[in-house]
Amino acid sequence: MAAITDPIADYLTRVRNALIAGHLVVEIPASKMKRSITEILYEHGYIFRYKFEDTPNNQGLIKIALKYDPKTNQSVIRSLKRISKPGLRKYAGANTIPRTINGLGLTIVSTSKGVMTDKKAKSLNVGGEVLCQVY
């Protein structure tokens, strides 16, 4: 197996694939940034719940219970899009962070004060690397 060069893209792809396949739970190797993204998705109601587990290799595992609409059985997450990639990093100042669907979606930004949403970054007046957009 090849080494993963972009762990955030891998995280988003695993979640996206699990949603397409209709899985209830997806397991992802843990990292601090992935934990932060998971917590943001949970706080904003995109995932049902999550659990951080320790593994023998000390990397840890994130188990995410995916959220579906009870009536339509459709995923709550419509789209997960990676913005900044290893080959082309995208940075934005506090006033230039892109909004997702006019503020209905979520833009996740890695700042000097940690990983946060676009709204929180603007309120703290910090910019950073634009990781991904979720809606």
C-alpha cells in the first residue's frame, strides 16, 4: 500500500465513500487535525456521533457514525470538497475566507489558533489554510 500523501483528502474520501455506500459507521486513522475536523462536523450537525479509540500502533482510530435524514434516508452531508491540496496550498486572510453556499455550508480553516470554521475565524480575525468545504 502506498503512503498517503494527503491525509485530509483521505479522510474526506473515506467519509464520502461511506455515505455513497450507505454505511452507518466509518473508521479513519486519527491525527490531531482529523480529530478537530470531526469535532467541527459534529458541532454543526453533519455527523451523528464520533468516538476516538486508541490502537496498538499509537496512531488511534476515529469512528464516525454518519447521519442520514430519517424521512428521505439521504445523507445530511451533500458535499465534501478539499480546497487546499499538497501540490497547491490555498491560504486566505480573515476577510477573504470563502463562504460555502452563501454561508449555508461550512468552510473549515486551519489557523494559528487551531482548526475552526470560517465564521469563527472571521470573528477572531484570523486567516489560514482553507482545508475543505462541507454542505
